[in-house]
Amino acid sequence: MAIVVRGAFGHTARIGVGSCGARDSHCLADDHGVVRAGLRLLLGEDPDFDVVAEASDVDGALRAVLGHKPDVLVLDLNMPGELTSLEALPAWRSARPGRRP
């Protein structure tokens, strides 16, 4: 699973390069609904992208990744939750043990 992290000022980083198939499944995790809606709209224009889950906090993102096992997690670094986004990364990465980190 690849993890795309969005931080302050629009900076992004891609962590891991999974061997994604012809159609990539995505989970959008951001505490701002307008950001998730915009990303869903942009990704929806490409037939190779499929948004399978959304989350507005770290705990919801963890549940979404464990339940849906997406190829890509688009992640906001500054979201509410019991863990920080960075603290939850190991659990998200272990959700896809057959994928390259």
C-alpha cells in the first residue's frame, strides 16, 4: 500500500510503492470535508482510481484501512484522534502485509 501524506502548506510525501493493479483503490483521510470532496471529485475523473473509503479522523482512517485494505491512503498529517497520523502509520502499513512497504 502506498501512503500519500498531506501536511501543512500543501506539502505531500509518498511513503511506499506498492505493486498496484490496473485499478487502484484509495482511502481519503482528512478532517476537512471539502478537501475529501475535492479529492474524490478529482480521482473520480480517472477510471483507474476508485475511492473505497473516507475518514475524518485518525481512528476512522485506521478502521477504513483495516476494513477496505486500499492500495493508496491519502492522509492528512494533522487530524484528530487518539493517535497522531504518524503514530498510526505502522498499523496502516501492516494492513497490507503482501505489499511492498
